[in-house]
Amino acid sequence: MKDKITPGPVIEVLIAGFIFGGAAAVIKYLAMPPTSLTFIRLGIPTLFLLVWFFFSKQKIVKPNQPLIWASLLNSVRMVLYFVAIMFTTITNAIIVLYTYPIFVYILSIAFLKEKVSLRNLGLTLLAFIGIIFIYYDNGWVIGQNDLIGITAMLASSFIYSITVVIFKKQRESYDSINTLFYQNLVGAVVFLPFIFINTPPTAIQLPIAIFYAIMVGLVAFGLFFKALKHIKASTASTLLYVEVLAAIILAIIFFQEKIDLNTFIGGSMILLSTILLKKK
């Protein structure tokens, strides 16, 4: 991997970040049942990747048990992600989502035997104080929808951190295409029935949902994985914080969301701690 940062990969990661950030606004607009949206989000990339495997003649590597569990957990965290976007503000949801590096750090200490550092423990504490500020509203009385949404995103972030640790341990056995395929496959199968159980998507919702699945599940992740061949993973992860900026700007423009003082303070604590945590 090259140490010199070139413009091409940086632009690819930034585009991916803007797509991820814009996805939150699309989810909010669609207002579809989370289980139906989860199937479309996971099912469309799975279908495209199956076609790609067929024409490219690349072998689909047999999955092991940890990879299957990671795929299942990924689908659960995605449902929680959609629930969070629909119940609380986009700003709250996206900021809380970015607590996941904190959970990754804690799990890496526990299961990957990474070294404990006082600096990183301090940053972890700072992030959790930030979460408390996000929950705080008018004398610690938070609205029911915000409570559901923020808690759902916190759970989604924690589950995502588990999948990150699992995929990190499996990266030597599976290439990025197979990893992406299994990341989507199990959830697509599990949530298939809900597309028939729930209210069917409208003629407007369905094409937008499919477009969303293609842009996030294939284009954004494809750009991100492509960029990782040329820049360090830590650099790419830091650049992805543009997702937060994009999501908040779109939330203000299209949903007239306002950022209160507690959200600003708590969000700043969370983002600052997670950015610094990624730096050596």
C-alpha cells in the first residue's frame, strides 16, 4: 500500500461518504417498513453479485460459521438502523452511529487481544459522555420517539462493531467480493418473507428503494473497497466522516431539522473521540 495519498482514491472515498450520508435522507423520505427495506437493501446487491459471479467465473468461497453469524448480525443491525432513522432525527441517528469505533476498540481488546492504552480509554469515556448529552433533553426527559430511535442506533452501532471484528478476523480467508456477498446474503434470505407480509411498496417507493440499494450496497462500497487498494484503511475511515456532514446538511435542507446545544456538544465529543481513536 502506498504511503503517498493520491487524489483519485480520496475522491472515491468522499463520494462514497456522500452517498452514505444521502442514504439517510432517502430512508426518511421512503418511510417503508424497516423489514421490507432491509430485504431490498440486502437482496438487490446479493442478486447483482450472483450475476457478477456467474459471468466473471469467480468462485464463491464456502462460508464458515463466523461469517454466517456476521451476515445475520449485519441484517439485524440494518433493521435497527432503519428504525433509528425513522424514529429520531437524522442528525441524532448519524452521530450515534459513529460510536461504533469505540465499541470496536472495546471488543478488539477483549477478543483480538489488542493493547490497552490510557489515551484510548479516555477517548472511550469522552464518547460515552457524548452519548449522555445526546440523550439529554429538557431536564433528562427525552421524547419517546427520540428514545426509541437513539437506542436503536446505539444497538445498531454495537452490533456493527461485532461484525467489524468478525470480518477483521476473516479477511485473510475471503476476498472483498466474497465478503461483500456474504455480508448481504443471509439477511436477504431471512427478510424475504417480509416483502410479502408487510404492506407492498408503492410505485414510487419501490424504484427509489432499489436505486438506494444499488447506490449504497454496490456503488458506495465498491468505491470504498477500490480506494482501499491505494490508501490506508485509517485514512479512508477518517475521510468517511464526510457522511456525517452530508447527512446533517440534507436533514436541515429537506426535513428542516435543527441542531440543539446538547446534540452539538454530545456530537462533537463522539466525533472527536472516534476520529482521534483511529489515529496511531
